[in-house]
Amino acid sequence: MGSAAGQPNYGIFEVIKGRYEGAQQKKNVTVDLKGKVLAFNYYESLYSPMVTASFVEVDTGGTVGSFKDDFAGTFKDGLPVTGFEQVRVKVYSPGYTAVNWTKKDRRFVITGSPFNVDEGTRQTAYFPMISKNYMDAASKPVKSIYPEAKISDIVKKMLDEAKLPYKKKNIEPTENSMKLDGKNENVIDTILKLCPQSVAIDGDPGFFFYENSEGFNFKSIHRMIVDGNELLSERGNIAITDFTLDRKQIVENAMGGFIEREFPYADEHTYVYKKGLVANLNNSNNDFNVLTPPTVRRDQDVLNAIKNGQYNVRVCTRNLATGEVKEEFVSIFNNDKLVTLGSSEEIEESDDNDQTDSNNYCRTYMFELAPGATVDGVSESTGNSPDKWLAKSIMRYSLLHAQLVNIIVPCNPNLTVGHCVRLNFENITQDNKIEKELNEHRSGNYLIIHLCHAFTPTNSFTSLTLARDEYGLNRKI
């Protein structure tokens, strides 16, 4: 990428505010803040149905005139900023467009009155922002009843009715169906409740609903890991699927021109932590180095957790129509669908981790099944009842967060939450490192769950929170 940690360039940074006289809007006022922005942060998260951002602006007055008497003042006080102003942002980092939120369905909204410090001759203000899409969706309740259909189809219908942006490839098909009563809740909260109830076609329950630069996404843990493992393998360098970037892209540079560059997925998603920086941030050799020592926030030994029964539960059901009572022991490890980021060599079934042991489970779930309650007419179907998804989805969400790591790398706007990256850590040893350079216990594939592109006056960085469900290098592919 070349000096990816270099100085950012703000191509567009505009704030748009509607001015009113009484109840009538007179006109929109646009304020250009280029040259006054001290810092800009852009955030994505698998846990969040909205992209957020923030910026710090330094003002010595004269930025905007008051709408009453045109007296020149600061941006915050002269406009004035009271909340709900729209913001258009286009930030370049050396060689490519880093953040581009300028379209009508890609804008931010200032969420409230900013924090500010007045020093007599200048004012420094911090402005928190959220995605305009989320703001629009918060006031759009879903219609009361959706007839039985695939959960993914219901999600698409709700997004279409709310006129929220998404790409078809980012709404993953689900295996299970249901009948939905919206109860007049907004579309965002309704879809979030569907995430643990949704089952991947070839995997276990457990979806995420989140927003990124492509709009809204509805994807399973299983599919994100399967695609990530394949794209990070040698095969992924040869055949790039439509899930990710094309092998060649036309990229806009900081001067407004366009260049063609190659972006093999595995190359741009592999980072190395080895002796810190070799030289300086302006050296392109450091573009895929981890810039600071990684911080391990959580480090759970999955094998011991399995032996202790943490991923084995007891599910009891009673059919109200027939009176039949069933007891079943459920684990996400006793099926062929589970795909993990790390190595599964240690989790082969043995006497120590028998997932059918009735004396080795951590929790009991009890459900009453009411056949026909969710379908029209007479039926023996229990619909999408919780006994089919609740226990497994809780375990899958928990397993995904067995290891959590924070890293900071040079700015890479091609990263987004839901992507997988590969981390290569050098061994800490007194033996010859040439014989075994990588730490195969800590190195491997990780899933991005939180992301922040941060821009300062001199540098551009990307901060990542990474999750993984198992130790070691994935060798299944």
C-alpha cells in the first residue's frame, strides 16, 4: 500500500444544517471544515447495527456567520450545532480512499451538543456521530405480521420496507423459517432479536446484524469463518470470490486520479508482529506490521472448557399436545458442521471430552412445545421453537470469544468487521528462531469483531479487536 500510516487528506468534510423560520425550512447551510479537523475516528462493530464516528475540530472564529445577524463565530456557536446535523466525509490515506461517506445513504448525523473547551482565542470541540441509516430506521416500526418464511427473506423484506441499504450477498440465507409478529418495534431491534434464532444452512445457529460501508449485513458466525479460512489459504490467493475484493481494483488516490492495483485477499489480510517496526512509519515495508505489542484481553483454554462440560447442555422438552417428554444432551462439538478458526486437532472426541456424558453438562434448558401455535390450521409443527436454536447459539457466541486480541496496524480501509485476518507472531525463545520462527500456538486466523480507522494530523491507523475460538494454525484447508 505504501506509507499506509502516513498523513491523511480530507477531500470532503462538510456539515449540513437545515435552517427554519417557525415551522418552515428556509434553506440548508453547508459548512466546510477542511483544515479545521484535528482528528477523525470511524468505528464498526459486529455487535452494533450502526456505524459510528467522531471528530475533533479546532476553531479560532470566522468559520460561519450567525443566521440572525451574520456575526462571524466558531462552527459550534455560529451555526449553531444542536444535534441532528448531517455530515459528509471523504478521507484519503496515502494511495487510496480510506473513508467515503458522502452519498445520501452514506452520511453521519451529529448526535447531540458537542463537548467543547473555550480558551479565549480558540475553541476545541468534540462531535460524536452515528449513521444516518440507523437514525432513519429507529422511527420505522415493522408491520405487525410476516407469514412463515425463511428468516433471511423476512430480514430482506424489513430492510426493503424501511428503505435501508444492503447488498444481496450480505444477507446470508438461513436454513430455518418462522412466522414473525413485529409488535410495532423498529426494524433494527426486530432483526437483532432474530440473530440467535437463525440457523446457517450448513452450520450452527448464531448470526450477527451489523452495518459497514456496504450497508447492512446479516451473516452467520459459521459462514464468516468458512469464507475467511478459504480466502486466507493459498487457494484464496488464486480464486477471489464475490465475498471479497476483486483481484484488480480501480482505486482513487489522494490527488483525485485513478490507478489500478492488485489486492490479493490473503496478502492484505496478513499481519506480522516481529521485533516491532523495522524503521519508521513512512516505510512501506511496515504496512503489514503490527505497530504496537498485541494486547491479549481473553485467553480461554477451550479443551479444558470442553472437559468441564461448559459446551455441553441438557435440553428437556414437553409436548403439550401429546404429553411426550424428551431429554437430550446438546453440544456444538458433536456434529460435523462446526468449523473453527484455529486447529481442531486437540478436540477430537475422547473419554475426557465425551459430549454425551449425562453427568458432564453445565446447564439445563426446559421448554414447553405447543404444536400448531405458530401456523394456520391444524398442524403438528412446533415452528422455530427455542429448543432448536437457543442452547447452540449461546454456546457458539461464547466459543467465538475464547481468545480476544487487540492490535494496531497502518490504515487499511479494505478491512471491515466480519473479515478474517491472519496474525503471525514470532516465537519468544532462547533457541534458534530460524528453526521455528512462528509461534504456532498464538499465530493463526482471527475474526475482526471491532474496527476503528483513526486519523491524526500526521498519521493514519486501524485498530482491531480480533476473536478466535481455538488456538493454533488452521490446517484443514
